[in-house]
Amino acid sequence: MNTQKIADLLHKLAATASHEPRSGTHDNLTKLVAPVALDGFKEGSKVLDVGCGSGPFLELCRERGIEAIGITVDLVDLSACIGHGYKAHQMDMHDLQFRDEEFGLVWARHSLEHSPFPLLALSEFKRVLAPGGRLYVEVPAPGTWCNHESNPNHYSIFTDKAWQWLFEKAGFDLVDLKFVDVVLDGGKDQYFSYLLAAKTEGSQ
């Protein structure tokens, strides 16, 4: 297999990523769902925020005294995070430049739908998770008023069952699942919210 072709495609797609300014809707939703992942979080553990945007989740972590690192492919978002004093890097989720088992939590809210290879990204999330760590994933549902399938930067808009099977194949157990309903001016939207744990060797 010519892995350079994959690297070239990811680089090309990353170049099309666009800055999305912070919005009250998404900031409020982040605050609403964050306790699912952060409650009971082990003291001293680190958090990785995949697709950190301009830093709403990094802000919540700082308020709780949690060490968090954000990654993004967008330079405007990166500059905003660094300007607020957050730790952030320009990095692709498919090739994480971190040690194995470095993080107690990987937070991937509205990130995986931007991946053409979500199984590859999930394998990287699993690699950097410490034993007993958790993965939080939130993705938009298909077939809503927002028509996420048509977004030029969305490559993986799957049904709930399809995501669950993908998590299973990537080596994760489902801990919690919620359907987050969002009412917008023009219609209704929905997000799938998953809390996952890496399977242990004996449970594979």
C-alpha cells in the first residue's frame, strides 16, 4: 500500500478546514455534556481535546484545574487557543504526536465527522489513552434539518448503530450513550453523544 497517498489526501483535506467562531449554542452544549466525561476524572491525568476549535472545552478544563492539550489543523483556532494561554498544537488526529497511554481522557466533540478514516483516528485515540481512561465522542446525526451530509468538510456522517459498530471494531466498549436534541431557528438537529472505554486485553 502507498501510505504516501493517504498522507497526501489528509494534508489536502486539512488545508480546506475553516475556522468556526465560538457560538453560544455550542458553548452551552459543551458545558452541558462535559460533566459526563469529566466527573470522576482522575487527579493528575491529562486530557487531549481533539479538534479543540478556539478552546471552549480547554477553558472548562482550566477552570477545574485539569491539564488539557488541544489539537487542531486550523491556524486561526490555534492562534486563538495560544492567545488565551491554552496548550495547543497544529496536529492531525490520524497521526497523534504523543506517547502511548499519555492521556486519561480523549475528548473528540464534533471531530470524527471530519475524518475520511475514522477507524484510523479511533486507533490513535486508543493508543494514547492510559489504562482505565475514557474517550468522549460526539457527532452529528444524519438526516436532520441541518443536512450535515452536505457539509463540504464532513466525510463521516453515520447512523448511531454504524458508529457503535465502528467503536467495537476499534476496540472500545460503550459506557454511556445520549441523543442530544438541538432546536435551531430553522429546525431541529441531533447529536450522538458517546462515552467509551478501551477494551482490556481479555475482553477483546
